[in-house]
Amino acid sequence: MRPLLAALGTLLAALPMPSDAQARTFSRADPYDARIIAAHRCNSAAVNGGYTEPLIAECKAVYEATILFERFAQASTPAQRTALAIAKSLSMMTIAAGYAVQDGVMSARTCQAIRMMSQPLADYDPAAANGLEPFYQLLVQTRDQGIPKCRQGGHWPG
């Protein structure tokens, strides 16, 4: 069973991020797009850097900055809330993959990161997605592959 659980880390690490051709053009001047860009860059750095503890900590900082940004954002539109949902989930996907790689199993902390990746997706509005669909599909696929493994390991209720 251990090789099966360790395979999730490999799977998460191998999932390709949506290419620029698949997703919209992001603007660094848009603060909501900037949160997605930061999460995407952190993911790329973590994948290329082998999910070291400092890289995972950097992705946690990106997630926390997005949470802080969200707290102070006033009267966000559905498109802006959708962008934040993608940014938060993308950061947590990277953290989950890092934990899975480091631990070599579907550990409790890996499953907690998957849970935290899954929660913001409730704010995703398909009508307001505006080119974020490839990110959403990646996140849902990752969540849907991780949850059964977390249940098997006893780290997910139900």
C-alpha cells in the first residue's frame, strides 16, 4: 500500500500546469491575477527544486499572502473571488505535493493540504471563470485523485 500512497506525490508532481495557450493572459498589474501568478511561480519553483522544505515554506507564504489579500479586498466581484479560489487552491496543491514527496506516503499533513486545496474551490464560479477553467480542471483532478487515498490512509472523514 505504501507504494500506492507514494505514487500520489509523484502524480501531483507530474501534473502539468496549464500552458499560456490554454489559459488566459494574466496581468501582473491586476492584483487578483498577481495572486495566481505568484502561486504558479511557486509551483514551478517547487517542482523544479525537488519540493525542499524552504520551497514549501515559500508556497505557504504565498498562500498566506493570498488569504491576507482576500481579507482586505472589498466588494470583490465573482470573477475576482474565482481568481482567489484558484490562487489559494493552487498554492495548497503545491504544498500537498511537497508533503507527499517528502513523506513518501499520504500523510496527515498531505491530506490536510488537500482538504485546504479543496475548500476554496467552492468559491469557483464557472460563469465568472474567464479563462481559469484549465486551472480549475487541474485542481479538481488532483483533489479527486487525492481524497480516496486520504480515506484509505484514515486521514479523511467518511
